[in-house]
Amino acid sequence: MSFNDTLHTMVQSEDGSFTAYSKEFDEHYHSTKDGALQESLQKHVIPALLHVKDKEEIAILDICFGLGFNTLATLYYMKLMGIKKKLTIYSPEFDKELIASLKNFQYPDIFDEFKDIIYALSSSGEYKDERLHSEGTLHVSLYLGDAREFLRTCKQTFDIVYQDAFSPSSNPILWTQEYFHDIARVIKEDGILTTYSISLATRLALHVNGFHIYLYAPEGCRSSTLASLSPLKNYEEVDMAHKITCNPDAKPLSDLEIKSF
Ligand SMILES: C[S@@+](CC[C@H](N)C(=O)[O-])C[C@H]1O[C@@H](n2cnc3c(N)ncnc32)[C@H](O)[C@@H]1O
């Protein structure tokens, strides 16, 4: 069976891994230039796992699941580096047809060992592995619905948030100051948020909710953003007061300006 349908088409990105193009959002799921796998590893997984290296248990919020690269690259990188933890991943995704078709997506070979996980998530939205006692345990749970709704009802808190929605221009409701208010409620005080967006509007939406903002230079990819409610060491903090002074008209996106919301 083919992955391609009227709304999704598989596309090869520059690192050789495949991503997809969404007709609905008129956008690719990853940067085709940076490469799907490289973008996921370099902008999200590597800085996030470095930040939580001393924790025995980690909870990740993967916004949104899409093709699942961020979840799968997390498992891949933990295995590669011999990182053993109790890991819980929650990931909202409202495209049920996409999730059902993931069995037919051409993932990088390094994800071959996770085929049973992809199959389980694609079929039931859930994967649990309690067998690996001495090696840590894994629970991945997809929320097949709206991410905003998920956040409003979420009782969990998270060590890591992968903020990987479609761009602010094509999917603004997942980038507003009200949205990041909900993220600030569910991210732990010492948690980390990773995102490919370096736009001032995104950074302002994080800033007004109490986040410290950092410029991150991932290996082999364009710059990205890290954010945390607590100051982070070893990264260059963006001077938001200075940015605001230099750009007095800049403002964060707001739910109030989004007609469909
Ligand atoms: C850029 S893609 C995510 C890529 C994904 N992180 C990956 O590694 O494959 C954005 C995803 O957000 C989903 N999405 C958009 N708006 C949503 C919403 N309000 N609630 C839940 N999912 C949403 C889309 O269906 C799409 O799969």
C-alpha cells in the first residue's frame, strides 16, 4: 500500500530521509533543506536529552506527532547513547488518516528496530513496554484530537516539549501567546522547549509567558530556539528587552486575531 493520498505526499529531503508534504497546510512536515532526520535530531532531540541527562524519568510532550520523527529519533538516540530512563511521551495529532497511513511511510533504516512501535501507534495510538525493567520503560500515547484541547485538559507535566507544529503563518493557533500560556502550565520549571522557529513573534509569545529564550546553533542545520522557565547555562540568551526596544511594533500572535479560533 502507498502512503500517498490526496492530502499527503512523500518527499525526499536533502539528508536522504523522506518527509511529507501536506496539501491542507501547503507545507512540508520538515525542512527539506536541513533534512527530516537531521532536523529532528539536531534541533530537538540532542539538545533536549542533554538537558535532562541527570533525570531518571522523563516525560515528553511532542507537538504534534505528524510522521513521528521526534518520538522515533528520541528512542534511536537514547539507544545509540546507551541512555536508560523511564520515558513517557504524549503526542497530540488530529490527522487520523495520517496516523493510520504511517505503516506505509518510508522511514530511515535506523528506525527499522522501532517498526513494532510505529505499527502499534498507527493502529491503536498507544505503545507500552514494561519488559525492559533494567533498561528503562517506555510509554507512548497519541491523543487523536486537537492539541489545544489536549493542553486544556492535560494534568501531566513535562521535562521536554518539542514545539514542532507547522509554521506560524500556516498554523497560527499553535503559536499564540495563549497557546504558550498553556504550554507554560504543563512544562516543568526546569523543563526545556525546543523549536525550529526563530521568529520574533514566537519568541515574544514565549517571553510574555515567562520563558527565557536562547539561540541554538544545531550541527549542520539552520539556527533554532531553546526556551525554559528557568535560566539555562551554556547557551546564548536572547536579550528580549533589547529586541522589544528595537522592534516596538512587534507583537506575539494572539488567539483574538485568529478568526477560526
Ligand atoms: C510539522 S508537522 C509535525 C511533524 C512531526 N513533529 C514529525 O516529526 O513528523 C505538524 C503536524 O501538526 C498536526 N496538527 C496541526 N494542527 C493541529 C492541531 N490543532 N491539533 C493537533 N494536531 C495538529 C498536523 O496534522 C501535522 O501532522
